[in-house]
Amino acid sequence: MAKVRWGLLVTGGYANVATIANAASETTEFVAVATGDAEEARAYARAHGIPRSHASFEELLADDEVEAVFVALHPVDHVEWAVKALRAGKHVLCEKPLGLSVEDVEKVFDAAEAAGRQAIEGVMFRHHPQTRLAQKLVAEGRIGDLMYVYAACTAAVPPDYFRRERALGGGSMLDLGVFALSAVRAFAGNPTRVYAEAVHRGPEAADHSFTASLRLPNGVLGQFVVGQDVARGDFLHVVGTKGRVVVHSPWFGGAEPVELDLQGPVPLLESQKEYFPVDPEDEFRLGEPFPISRIQFDEISTALANGTALPFGREEAVDQARAVTALLESSATAKPVELL
């Protein structure tokens, strides 16, 4: 299979992750980069072994060698440049969040359909085999009836990190909460009611801590907590009537196996645990840097090269944006928000 030739629109750090992770990819090749500044773009291209740099984003979108574009800009710029890339005839992978409203997300997919191109929101962990393994265990009924989904994603991010800035589309919900929310939805569907609380440093500041409770179909409940000023802590627990699935490193991948913890014959005293290695034959080459990003690009590039459907599209991105909007509204009003 010929590699898909990607261009990078860069102001965010995730572009660095992508270029490093895919340096030896068999499906993905980064052939051009633009940062908005000609000298910065040349330096970036030299540092990452990218053949061409461009003085502007528009110049990269006019590059005929570029088949697909990774939009790794500030969140407030995602929709504008995703739409422009699609109209220029490029497929688009846009770093999360794709848009800051349902209307913005719809605009991206309208542009994709009009151009006959593909668009996808970049939520890396949804592509990882450990996520799909956990989903398989739940779907097989190994934990009984699904009851709860708990998730956390916390970190102490640098004080000048752009994803802290409200004006740039930052804050802990839009930075980290999209992972936890997407996980709850992946196992339990779309919420019907949400309630959220956020902590801000000031009235104009973005949230730096965020917690949410979600009512989900079939009587399932979800909860998550995220924060940008907190010790590193990631987990995902999917809990049923007979046991739970535990993913110890759910968002960025890791060597820990997916854990299935079943309730034993004496509740609270005994349990029976099974462990499911995610890469029994070293399929994911965990020694590589940022393997989860390579897995994401491998899946997307393969689909683009073969002309097959991408794993996530309009419906997934719109449903995610609708839930994010409801959570932010709830945190602003201190009231539950109903979703139809």
C-alpha cells in the first residue's frame, strides 16, 4: 500500500507527537508543514525530517503533493482550517475538540461531503486496541449488566500551556474532558441528562478542574473528573452486576494489561481476576515513542488509501459536541441539562 501523504498545520504540541510516532510508519508520510511563520516552518521541517515547509497555511493547502491534512492548531482555529483544507480537496484529521459547538462540527462535515473528502475528530484512544478489547469484554457480557462508567484524566500542565487559555478554546474540559466523556459514551451511549461542576481561577479564566455526572440509556450512570493542576492520574472502570473492566492507562496506551475483575462467591472478600495483554505478539511495538498516535494514523491512512469508511465520522463528532456543550452549560449554570 502506498503511504498517504500528509501535511501539518501546526501551532499545537500534538503535531510533534504525530511526527515522532509516525517516523517509521508504513502507512503515513508527513511531506509538508506550515506553522504560520516561514522560518519556524523551515526549522520544524529540518527537526522532523519533513521534505517541504510552507510560509503560510494557504500555501500548504495549495500543495498538490499533500493528500490529507492534520490540523493541530489552537482549538478556536480548528473549524476554520479544517473547512479550508476540505475545500482545497484534502482529507482532514483534526485534533480534538473538532469544534466548540454542534454547529461548528456540522460545518466541517458539510464541507467534507461537498468536497467528497473525509473528516475525522482526533481522539486517539478510541483507535487503540486496548479500548476495543475492553469494549469486547463488556459486549460479551463478562461483567454482567452494565451499571456504571468511571473515568479520570488529570495532569499538572505548564502554566503557559495554550490549552489553559479560554480565548483559545482551552480549559480542562475541552483539553482532557473530551477523553473521559468519549470513553463514557463509547461504553454506555449518549447521555440523556448531565450535571457538571467546574473550578476557575477567575471569572474570565478557563476551568482548571471539572467533574461531571451523566445519566445514560438503560439506567447506566457515568462519572468523570479531569484537571490541569492535579497529579497525573488516568483510569477507566466499566462496572457491571458481576464485575468490572479496568483500563489502567486508557488515554495514551501502556504496557499494562486490561483487567477483568469478577465478583467471587463471597462478595467483598474474594474476587477472580483475569488479565488480557493488549499486544501478545508485540504488535504495537511499545518501545516506540507515542505508539497510540501511530495506531490512530495507521488506521486512518489505511482507510483513506483503500477508500473504505473511517471508523468515526459525523455522527460520533456531533454527538460528542452536543454532550460537551451540555456539560459546559451545566457547569456555567449549576443546573442539570437535559439532552433529547
